[in-house]
Amino acid sequence: MSATTSTVTATYTVTGMTCGHCVSSVTDEVTKVPGVRSVDVDLATGQVTVGADGPLDDTAVAAAVEEAGYTVTSAPKERSGSCCGTCH
Ligand SMILES: [Cu+2]
């Protein structure tokens, strides 16, 4: 039951997360962003990988992370799927 068929994936770096509760807070908020299908948080590195149906709204994701009480420190490092590095 782990199959996700996201068309776009982006990885954000988030600071301020220190425990599993932080992880679930971020996951909870980012999941609410329209189009988001999957949220995968790596607490050790602060990397949040977001999978979406269509083009991801970086601003909305950053706002959701801030809503949870944390900060996105870097724009997506990786992008795959239907988006390319120059189409934003
Ligand atoms: Cu915490």
C-alpha cells in the first residue's frame, strides 16, 4: 500500500524540526496544500519530499511549513516529473 503515482516531486529543506511531533505537524500542514499527494519527512536531514498531482506551488508549501511553525531554508533541490528546471 505504499505505491504513490505522483507526477511531480520536490524536496525542500526545513529547519526547526526536532522530533516526531514536528514531523507530523509539518506532514499535516503540507498535506493540506492543494494537489499534494504525499509528504515524506526525513527528520535527520530536515528534508521534506513532497509529491503532487500537478505543478507544486512552492509558496504554498513554504506557507504550510511556516503554518506548522518551521521554516523552509531552501528552494526545491530536486524536481522530477512533468516539471523542468526552467518552467517555473
Ligand atoms: Cu517536535
